[in-house]
Amino acid sequence: KVGDKFQSENVPGITREDDEVVSISETVTVPAGTFHDCVKVKEHASDGATEFKLYASGIGCVAEVESDGGLLLKSHSTK
């Protein structure tokens, strides 16, 4: 739910990432298609970088938005 906080990475002395769910209703259009009701997570890394990841149900991460660019899901398949 919005406001949930967690750590997706925590390796003492190497890296730490503090994450927070900021939305559960994002619509994201990427080359692989349009996904509704995506979960948007704000990630704050120990090096000071902040990025956002968007997750679609049944697919996983469909977009990453970083300060220096980003990654978009181009295709997927289900088996």
C-alpha cells in the first residue's frame, strides 16, 4: 500500500537502498504496451541517487526512471 517502506538492498559497508511505495494506480506506456494499476516505488540509494521503478501485476518491473536516464520494458511473454 502507499506509504509502505522496505529495503530491497542492505549490504553493510557496500550499499543500502531505502524504498517507499508512492502509488498503486499508475498507468505506464512502454514499448511492450500499456499497463494499468502499476505500483510505483521510490528508491533512495546510499550513494544519494534516487530512482523510481514501476511494476505491473503479473509482469514485474516495466520501467525504471533514473536521474541519468531510464529503462523501459520492450517486450514480454507469459508461459
